[in-house]
Amino acid sequence: ATAAVAARTLVRCIVPQTDAALQEIWAAAENIPSLQGTIVAEILRTRDYRWTPLVSKFATGQLNRVSATVAHQEVNTPTTEQDFAYSRLLRDVLQFLHHNDRTFAQVAREKVADVTVPDLQDELLHIVIDTGTISLARDCIAARIDRGAVTKALLGMIHQLPDSDWTIRLSELHAAEGAEKSLRSATLMAAVRCATDSQLNTIIDDIGQFDSSARAQLFRQLIAMEHPRCPELFKESLEGNESEFGMALRHLPIGASP
């Protein structure tokens, strides 16, 4: 505890030769990841960019550890409270480096396919996409979709880089029994974003199988797209139950339907 307080104080110190002292402590703490974590957490808290190289070293080491760990696990998620804490810290570290260290992009490209913990890979993918390595990003996104490891961040990237090869799998994930409720509608919208005209017609044909939230969101999306099947859907909804009628009535003024 005393070492942690001293380390946090040293991070904030601005007197000459602080850099040499902190580098010495960092090296001495090579086998004390908790102390290095304390130093990094303080750097993030103070947003002190003097220490960006230390943050980059920490991230690279942790990514190597995560890569080695998940290579021997069937389920790529933290399994202990300590693992969870380090995963959360590493996520924050990657966000810091994304915006403050362009040289870290090469590490992100090298590790993005190996680090399959969803939250961490999301951050690496943001870096990879922003540096223009789109083919690598697409490969990683495709693998995540195939595994069903969908997150809100990943769905945002799918909207940014749509691919019709992902439509069917995304539709399946939306309909899956174990799908996370908060992501159901967003997953369907990602499928719509990726869909060809033929695939979109198939989704519309299945609209009766969607829950009310997904139906409403699909309805709004089709109206925004001025899809030619909107009048058909308006008619069906106006002839449906009270909930469906109300949904159609709310959207009718912007639907431009005879």
C-alpha cells in the first residue's frame, strides 16, 4: 500500500529527474503487475502524457498475456475478479493510446486477431479501422459475428463497414433464444444495413416473427429508406392489433403513403 501511494505521488511529480526515478521503479516492478497497474491507472487519471511510453509498454505486455491466456481457453472472457479488473484497466489504456500514441497502431494490428476478449478487441478494432487497415478489421469482425460475440461497439463498426456476407448470421443472432435483449434490435438493424435488396425482402417477409420493439425499429428504418414495401407494411399494421395500429398511426405522417 505504501509503494502504491509513493508511485501515484511520483507520477504527479514535476521536479527534475522524476522520469529516471519512475523508470527505475517501473523496471523494478516488472514482476509486480499490481504496482505497474497502479502507476498506469494514475497516469490515466491525471491524463499526464509525459508517461505515454510507459502506458504503451504496459498495454503491450498485457496484450501478450491476454493472447497467451485465451489461446488455452474455450471461453474468451475474464474468469476471476482480478482478470476482470485488469481487462477493464486495459480497455481504458487502449482508449488512451488510441488518441495519444499513433505508434501503438502497429501493436494493435499485430494483436487484434489474437485478443478475442470482446471489449478489448473492440478497442483494438477502433484503432485498426482508424489507421485504414480495413481488410484486417473485416476479417476480425467476421470471426466475431461467426462466434456470436456481438457487442454494441461491434455493431457500430458493422454499420461503418457493412458486408452482405454477414446479413444471414446477424439475422440468426437477432432471433437466437440466448441473444442479449438490449442488443436484439441493434443486431437486426446491423443486418438491415448489410443486406442486399433480396436479403432485405427476406427480412421484411419475416417481420411477423420479430418482437414489437424490433418491428417498430425496422418500420422506422424502412420509412427512412423510402422502401417501396412501406405502403404494404402500413396497410398490414393498420389492419393489425391495437399496438400495431398505433405504431402505424404514429409513423403515417412521415410515410408519404397514399
